[in-house]
Amino acid sequence: MQKNKADFKNTFKLLNEASSISVSLVFFPIIFLLSGVILDSKLDTGPAFTLVGIVLGVVVGFIRAIKIAGKVLTKK
């Protein structure tokens, strides 16, 4: 019975960390995109900051997702 409880807790922790991968892949691009749009509207620079925001958001999201995935895979 104790082994099943420990397995359940371990599985729940791994699922929690794995779900944060998808959050990283969605959250960071949206935040950086919105920041770029706001900067473009304030500075009247066209889509320059929006494009930079998208690229930075995707890069940061993937770096964060890779770090989380590495942590999840090493805990197996």
C-alpha cells in the first residue's frame, strides 16, 4: 500500500512538472508578443518589436521547456 502511495505521489509530481512545459510554450510567446505590440504602438515603429517579441518568446519558451523536460527525464 505504501509503495502505491509513493508511486502515485511521484507520478503526480512528474505530471505537474510536465504540464508546466506546455505552459512555458504558450505563456512566454504571448507575453513577449504583447510586449512587442505595446512597444510598437507607443514608439510607432511598425511590427519591429512585435517580431522581436515573438522570436524572443518562442526562444525563451523552448529553453524553459527543455530545462523542465530534462528535469522530468532525470527523475524517472
